[in-house]
Amino acid sequence: MFKLIVNFLFEKRWAFAAILIGTATGFLSAVICVMANLVIFGFNIMFIVSPLSLVLWKLS
């Protein structure tokens, strides 16, 4: 049973890596948008670039 789980995780390692990289990139874009307060023509671009930035903006 344990070997079956290990084989599954080994086969899906790139999927897990892609999820982690995507999450880290999204979080980084949110931090950049909040820190730089990106605004174009009065509309805050962080709501387009990263939905997570809305959460960070409310917390700051």
C-alpha cells in the first residue's frame, strides 16, 4: 500500500511542482501589486492582475 502511494506521488511530481510554482507566483504578484499600489486611470490594477491581492489589501 505504501509503495503504491509513493509511486503515485512520484508519477505526479511535476503536477505538484506546477501547483507550488503557480501558487508562489500568484502570491508574489499579489505582494507586488499591494506594495506598489498599481493604479491605472483610477482603477486599481491589482484586482485584474491578482485576486489574492484583494485579500492582502484588506489585511494591510
